[in-house]
Amino acid sequence: TQADSTAATLSVDTEVKDAKGQRGLAVEVSVINPKGWVEQAAHASVGSDGRVHVDLPVAHPRLWSPETPHLYDVRVTLMQDGRVVDELPMKTGLRTIAYDKERGFTLNGQPRKFRGVCLHHDLGPLGAALSKAALIRQVKALKDMGADAIRTSHNLPSQMQMEVYDSLGMMVMAESFDMWVYPKCKNGYAQYFKDWSDRDITHLVLANRNHPSLVMYSIGNEIPEQGSKEGRDMAAHLQDLCHRLDSTRPVTQGLDRPDAALKSGFAQVMDIPGYNYRVHRYDDNIGQLPQGFLLGSETASTVSSRGVYKFPVDFKVAADEGDGQVSSYDTEWCSWSNLPDLDFMMMDDRPYTIGQFVWTGYDYLGEPTPYDNYWPSRSSYFGIIDLAGLPKDRYYLYRSVWNKRAHTLHILPHWTWPGREGKVTPVFVYTDYPEAELFINGKSQGRQRKVSGSRPDDHGASTPALARERAKRYRLMWDGVRYEPGEVRVVAYDDTGRKAAEQTMRTAGRAADIKLVADRTTLNADGADLSYITVSLVDKQGTELPTATDNIDVDVQGAGAFRAICNGDATSLEVFTEPHMHLFSGKLVVTVQAADKPGDITVVVRDKKAKLQRSIVIRTVKP
């Protein structure tokens, strides 16, 4: 595709099977109006080899981007002597991408940096089964955070995924596999690589090259061979295969040993050098990269448990503390990684960076670092959003930096701490505003402004002191606040010093009611559509109880069925498929699925201990 705001050319290359010896074959490419008539069309004869190329001019195109994900209905028709033989309908978008040393990554001619996340294949309590409704919910939450890209780590995406990413506007790094010849584990892909890698890469490219959301391919992740000549040659081979099948998109992979990869030439051979972590090596390494830019292909690996806060608040490498939880103050990272603030700095301050993909957008089943040897931890702590699909505090830190369309003002921790009266309980605020004032029960705790002068100029790995200093650029932190029950209020100020927004949080009392919030109250009666209902307890004033752990029972009646339940607790052994579970940090999420006939779904939620009951009705209608 060639495109700008005034004109575009939609280029179609296709191949007709069994065309040899056939006469009078031609292909028509049509752009179909939503009302069904042909807006524009172009024709070309089929060559003797069965191949055909058609260029279709499109005037005043609506270009595809994450902000404007417009899709065109395109129909490719095969004719013989004027008679329709076959036709292929498809949706695609018009957009251009480019990568170069001078401007980095450009979409439709405009430079931008990826605000991406890595996503594992599972959908939390639904497991590995595909669900369009679950994918849409996932993408909408990430887009509200300000994300614009997804890395399908570490596996080929499904067509359902790609169609959702096309329609909702998410750029995609489509990844292939996690290992080559050298095995990372006993039963991994290494046992199939020699026989299947070329075929799998071919399938990856052919299945996805017509999707406008796809902006790069990835041929590997933290490959052990990256420090060898053999590895460099394999990288070149797989990349060349991608190029032969699709000359319009570059190829990357995630490197976790960049110095070794530079020494072997492995990093230099890639279209896009992808760095997994090792942020402290960016400045030293960029001069050795002929590409002139690099991508944070995997970043952060910050860990936290939603709604869990530990004291004192320390900036540190996360460790097994014997309780299966990590503090949600967002101050703990892994031995190989760093906090988000350093990644923000590198994207903001280094022109040669083209963006990042955070590990991970959502928690996933497996890899419970730092509790790899702690039972019963069974799912990750890396997610910006937990396994139930509930945002952690970290979500709002990313939103305050990434979302340029809406303001963010978020306070942590919660303010219900019986027994902590008079004890130091730091308050953090995540906001896109530069300045704010904190009040506890009406008394000012001081006015703070973000420290704009903080820079990532040290060349060492993260340390507690450096991490705390860097955090001052993107967070507002009142470290000396002492807890007293009541009201926390934050007033934010804009660049001119004028009051711009405020947020209030109160201490919760006893449970007086159940609060139910459905992400969708009308579903398609198609046997597959889903509604996610967030359950919490509230006091008489409507304040949520942030530490409630009550057992919740669910009954689903009518034109739908109970599908799953999840509370986001990485240590919970309660099953996802039974209609009962304990609240974790005051919340859980119930998933209900529509039947194939229209009607009402009534969801009844009970807390037998508190003698509370609440119901919600979800309508289902014909698709």
C-alpha cells in the first residue's frame, strides 16, 4: 500500500491455482461500500504462471491507525471469459509503515513510539480457549490505558485475535516460537525446530500478511544461539524467509544477551534489534547497531499483587517473602529487570528508541516469579492487569504516561487500615498532571511536583536508590504520611498552577451491600458472547471494602449460563469453573455466557456470612 490523506494505492498480489493452460482468466479487485455497492474497482489479466498484480487507486482514503482503525471491505473476483469463477471477500486497512535511523518508526508518515504489552496465550479463568468477547474486553482495557501495540508472546496469533486487533486498532508484533535448536526445556519446540520452523514461519506470514494491524514479525525470544555464528546464520535464514513471503514488514526478535549478540553479529543482522530488558546497555550498544535504532521488545517485569500493600515501602528486587504476595506500591522488580520509570525515561529521552512491549499486559497461568518455589502460587505477578481482568495500581501509572486523550488521577494505597493508626503509611499518586496536594482529613500533607530533571544517565543496573530517584519523575510520593481513619483527598494542578482535578478516598466501614458492575448489560444471543461482572462489598456510604475476603456464591438463571469466576489471587486453589469463590483484596469477577436464544440472564450473588444478596439482569438479543 502507498497512502497519504489525499490518495492511496491498494496493491493486490494473488495466485490462481491450476491456471496453466487456461485462457481468458482475469481478476477484479473491488472496494465495497458498506451499503453493498462497488465504490472502486480495477482489473488485470492472469499471467501464464497464474500470478496477477492489481493496483487499485483510492481517493481520499481513511487511513488505518490505532486511533482510527478504519477497515475497507475488499472483494477479489476471479473471472473467465466474463463469468465469475471464484471470489474472496476480505477486510483490510490502508496504511504505511517505515523504520529508519532518522525518524525511527513511522505510521502513515508520522513518527511514533510503540506503547506495547506482551500477552501470553491464555485468557485467565477461560484458559487457552479462544473467545472473541474476552479478546475484545482485553483490548479495550489496554487501549484505555493508552497501549497501542501487542506482542503475541511467544506464539503465533489466531485469526480471531488478528481480526479483533484490526477492528479495534492495535498494532501487532506477531511472534513465532520461543526456542530454536538449543532446548530451554525438555519438551519444548527445539525438538521440532529443524523439521517445522520454515513451515511454521511460512504459515505465520501467509496467514497474517493482509492484516493492517501487523507491523512486524518476531522469529524468536531469548534464543540461546544468539551468541554464535550458527545462531546469526539461522536468524538471517528465518528473516530472509519472512522477506520472501512479505517484503513490506520488518523482522525482529527479543535478545537477552545483547553484548554476546553484538559480538557474533546476531543483533546486527536483524531488521529491528529487539532488547529484552538490559536497559542499562542501550547507550553503550546503540553505536554498534547499524540500524541506528532499537526496540524494547520486552521491558519492566515489575511484579505486584492487586490491592496488597507491604510496609515499610522499599524499592528492591522482589523476593520470596513467604506469603505468596508482592506489594502493589509498584516498587519491586526482578533480578534481570527494572521498574517502569526507567523504561519511560529511555522512551522519552532517547531518540533512537522506537518503543517498548511491557512484560506483561495481563497476568497469566504459570511463572509465579518471585514465588517459583512457593506453594500454592500458580500464576504470574507480572501483569499490569490481574488474572481476573482487574487493573492493578500499576495500570494507572502506565495510563498517566501513555493515555494522551484522557486525564489520570489515582491514589494508593486504600485507606482502611485498622491497627495502623499513627504508623507511617506512604501515599503515592499516579497522574498526568505535574503537581498535586495531598490532604488527610482536611489537613494538607504538602504540595508536590514531579522532578523533571531526573535522567537515566547512569550505565548500571537498577539499584534501590536509583529506582527511588527515577520514580520521582513519574510519580508523586508522600513518604511520611501517618495513617488515621477518614478521608484522603488529592487535588491536582495543571502546568499553569491552576486546580485541574481532585480525587477522594475514604475508610470503609462494615459491609452493608453487594456491588455488581457488568462490563456489558446487553449480549448477543449467539451461544458465545460474554459479560464480566465485578463483585465487591460496600458499606452504608457506598465505599468498597478493600480487604474483604468473604466467600461469594453465584447463581445464574435464564438465557445464559455461568462460565467462570476469578479473584486474581495467584495463590488461590479455588477452581474457576465452580460458582463460588472468596473475594481477594475486596473483589472478584464472574463471567456469564449468553445462550443461543434471546432473553434475560439473571445473576444472583450471595454473601452468606454477611447475609447479603444482590442480583443483576443481563439482556440477550438476536445478533
